[in-house]
Amino acid sequence: MSQDILLAVTALFGLTIVTAAALRGWQGWLALKVRELETRHAAPMRAEPREIETRGDGTGRIEIADLRERIRKLEAIASGVDL
């Protein structure tokens, strides 16, 4: 009987350790995703169109055109126009 109790307590202790480690990992993963989202949302707001690097292959112009299109859509949404 005492071996069964010892086994149950050991299993419960092991489960507690695994659960705590999993919870800590989950919290770390969530913190990482929050930092990624903050970085994504903060970067476009800081960037001016002239700060975008051009590599000579037209990607800078494409990025600027994409930003202008996003602004146009946001202005349309703000004014209540349906696209």
C-alpha cells in the first residue's frame, strides 16, 4: 500500500514539474509573439518613404506603392467608402 502511495505522489510531482515547465514555455512563446507584433506595428509607423532602401531593382518603389495603396484603403475606410 505504501508503495502505491509513493508511486502516486511521485507521479503527481513529476506531472507538476512537467506542467510548470510547459506553462513557462507557453508564457515565453507568448512574450515572443507580443514582441514580434510590436516590432511589426512599430516599424511601418517610424519609416518614412525616403528611408526605404532602394536596391536598384525597383523594390523601393514597389514598397512605396504598397504603402500608398494601404493609406488609400485606410482613408477610404475612415471616410466610409466601400471598396
